[in-house]
Amino acid sequence: MAQRTRRRYELREPKLDQMLENLVEEAENLYAGSDSAEYVRQIMVSALGLMRDGASRGDLKLIHSALKELRHSFRVFAPYRHLRKVAIFGSARTAPDHPDWKQAYDFAERMAAEGWMTITGAGDGIMGAAQGGAGREASFGVSIRLPFEQSANEVIAGDHKLISFRYFFTRKITFVKEAHAIALFPGGFGTHDEGFEALTLIQTGKSEILPIVFVDAPGGTYWKAWNEYVACHLSARGLINEQDLALYKITDDVDEAVREIQNFYSNYHSSRYVGDLLVLRVRQAPNADQLDELNTRFGDILSKGKIEIAKALPSEAGEVEHYPRVTLHFNRRNVGRLRTLIDRINSFVAEPAAPPLDASPHEIVEEPFSLAAETAQEG
């Protein structure tokens, strides 16, 4: 038998490693068209490595359940990956006669009319209102198993787009991975947790930038008071950058909330990193004067070079290649300023039409580890 080329990540048990190679190769032939065989092999190496490490039964149950939940969620969302979706958060305890309930219903109804789908936690209150406004066909439910408040609302109950999760962390991954916008209505600990989670992931560059709106009832002060706290105690004390306040919008007007999301995608389409180069896909490239303005106004967020216009890069094959690119060596710190840059690029479109619903899956930003950290993970 020919000598097997050593893989970077393997069990280092020649017999088992060869068996894994053969198994993955056979599966790749069976499931023709898969380009993910190497990642599948590495997942299997990790799984078998748990046996070698003597992982406890409880640890194995957790990993198995989490992987199974994520696989199921990926399968459910896959047919809708090219449709934009808004995740809506808010209290499960809000009564249908409360102004917050009507705001959520009207917002989701408006977004559905624009061709968007809605994702909620599948409960009652704000979640039931949002799915009532969006309708069953345009709704996803990602519920969490709790000893209370766990039954799905009547709109999404029994639908194939309802997913039940054991763990909050797998549920959060699904929300972040699948949503192209986030709207938060008044709620409790869970609502605040989801809002801060989204802001943290965007601020730290772990998630692609997306529009976040906090929606009060008409004349309401729930999110206005929250914003005062953030401005006075987080921003003013230097615990966050003042520019981070640009990552979200507070409003008590449904029309303004819808417009905030629509405008974000009026020219900007999506983004990803190619090496250390940030690539913004846009429908209309800035002209020469506009490009000069961007370099003048936003040169402070560059680690080197200039903001430039490009075509799809070779490593972006199959990823909305017909759209032009705005490329920059972003310093990965001033994310609030990056959001302002995107807003300015959007403003270059004189009469923004309703954006085509040609969403791209979010990129998982994979920061390189040190050699020592990589070696420790590979065991």
C-alpha cells in the first residue's frame, strides 16, 4: 500500500487514521458534490480523540446533543439560506393588549411584506406577536426547553421550521448565524442577553456587521432609558468607544425601524475577510470622487494601504461574483466607524430600491491561533 501523507490534524494512530481516510473517502463518493470532506474528517478525529482523552459520559452527552441540534438547525434553514431574515426578541409575558405587542406585530408584518422572514424564540408575548405579523410561512421558531414558558405559540406550533434546543448556546449560534438583522422589543434578562451578545460579537469582529434596532412602544422609554445607561455608564467611562453607539438604533417608530434595516442593505450586500483584507460586496461601486472621500474620512480605520475598488477575488468563487467590491485593510478595532463607513457607502445610491433578497450566509470569522494554542488543541 502506498505511503499515506500525514495530515495536519489526526489521531496519530496509523491504523485508525487510515480507517478514517477510507471512511471519509467512501462517504465523499456516496454524497457526491460535497466539498467539506476535510472538515468532516477533522470532526471525526475530535470525536475519537474524546475517547482517548477519557471524556466523561456527561461531557460526551453534551457534545453529542449540541452537534445534533446544530446539524438539525442547519438542515432546517438550508432551503431558505438566500432569503434575508430578521431575529426578533422580546418578553414572552407581554399581553396582546399591550402597545409593545402591537409594535412587534406591525413590525414583523411590514418586514414580511418586504420579503423578509422572521426568527423568534417561538414563545408567546412579543414572539407570538411577531410570528402573527409575519405569518406561518415566513416564520422560524427556535425554542428553548425550559420548565416554564416553553410551549410554542399557535402560529409556529407543529411547523417544520420550529426547532427545539436543549442549550442556550446552540440556540444563540443559530440566531447569530441565520439573522441578517435584529430587532429587540422590551423584555427581561433573555432579551438583554441576546442584545448584548449581538453587540459584543459585532464589536469584537466575531460576527459580520448587521443592523440592530431597539423598538419602544410609541412614546415609550424602555430602550431610551437603557440607551442613557449605555451612554452614561459605558461610553462616558470609556468602557466602550463612543463610536460603538453607532452599532444600533433606538426608535419608537415602526416605519423608522423598517427603514433602518432596508437602508443598511440598499447598497451593501455582505462582507468577508480574504486573509487580512476586508471585502465589502456592494451593488454599486463608489465613483472616483466618492472613493477619495472615503479615504479622507475613514483613513483612520486602516491598518495600511487605501480603500480600493475591486472585482470578486479568486477565493470568493461562487459568492455573488457579479457585485463589485470595496476592499480595505481594516484595523479590526473601530467597528463603530466601520458601520459609519457602510452607511456612507449606502448613501451613495441616490434612490435605493428595495434590496433583492439574495442573502449570503454569514462568514465565520476564524482568527489564527498561536502555534502553541493550535498544538494544545490538537492534543
